[in-house]
Amino acid sequence: MVKKNSTSPEVIDCACVIHSNGYDWIYVEKLYNMLRRNLTSDVRFHVYTEASRAIPSHMIKHSLDEWAGVAGPKKSWWYKMQLFNSAHYAGPLLYFDLDVVITDNIDWITKQPLEYFWAPRDFKRLWSPNHTGINSSVMWWNTEKFHDVWLNFRQQDFPLLQRRYPGDQDFLSDIITQDRRRFLDERLIRSWKWECFDGGYDFKRRTNKAPGAGTHLSGAGVLVFHGEPNPNEVQDPVILRHWQ
């Protein structure tokens, strides 16, 4: 188990999950680079992955427990639940999905009080303003304080859980009660394709509001690429400048 002093601001423990072949290793390297550029503190980088995968010595490897039939671009989401197992790492943890692009300083996330679990409100809010579920692309929490989430998950019938919930963030939205969680600033963490690209998406007309306009950050420090395309498939100059 890795444990850090939760009162020390000199190092921020950051994590990603890479399992099976949904993303190439280059995504891990670019996330690490973006974190180092956009956090003032030093970065201690945790990679949760298969036991068989070799990782560079400057990163901390956590071998995931394997679950039969859980692999591929969508099912691998469930491996994020193992981040809540404080036997791997105990303390404050800043997690990012691999398909995010960090465009500005994100120190503000690490200043959020760790009595709560922090994540963005899911992008369903764009057409359902009262939606209160989380998006698990970005998470900030103390794994010791929220170890009960892991214990609860392990008590579940996993095949049944997979049929009940589309993914990990839907389960987390249910199991972490609203009094224990808070939303990260949705002005600073935005959907690339629905809020920042080509004027954003008009859901009523099912078209972009300003075709050809490209990416406008409008203050966003984190762009979430959910679904297609992925950052490596985009030639927009803003993405090319930051995803490296």
C-alpha cells in the first residue's frame, strides 16, 4: 500500500486506469505530461493496470484484480472501482480518464475540501438541467475516507450490477449520497464535443451551433472527450497544442 501525508501540498497523487486495448499507452504518457504542466505541485503518478503490463520506473504501478468478461472500451470502465480500494493507495487522489485534455492550471481542484467526494456533474445536465448524477472522468477524494464505497461494491452481485447500471459513474452516483459529494465547477470542466467544439451542440436541432468555428475553451481547463472522436483523432489546433 502507498500512503502519503494528506497535509503535504508539495506532491499531488494522480491516477489513471488503463486496461485491455481501449487506449494506447501514449494516452498515459500525455496525461502525465499534461498533469505536470498544469499542476504547481509535483506529480506522483499512479497507474492502475493489468499485472502483466510493464510501466516506466517513474510511475507507481497498481495491479488490478481481473474480472472475467470485463474488458474492452466500455466494460473496462468498471475497473475504476478499484481506485476506491485504499489497500492500493491511502490518501487524497486526483483521477483523470485517459481521454481528457487539460488546457490550464488545475490547482483549484486540489483545493476542494476532502471531507467530500468531488466530480463534475454528468453532461446529461445539458438536456436535463435537474440531473444530479456524476461524471467520473475527473475525481478528487480521499480513498481512506471513501473506502466504504469499495466495500459496498465488493458485496454486490457484479453481473447483476452490470445489468442494472450502464457504468461505474451510475453506480457511484447512487452509492455516494448527495450529502457526501460535491460537483466540480462545470464552467472549468466541459464536454469538448457538446460545449466547446464548433459553438457547442444544439440538442433540439441536432447540429453544431457554429460549424467550422473549431474549439473555443471559454475558460475551460479540462476538456472531456466522451465517446467518439478521441483526442488522437482530432486535428483541431487547440487540441493539438494541449494534448502532448
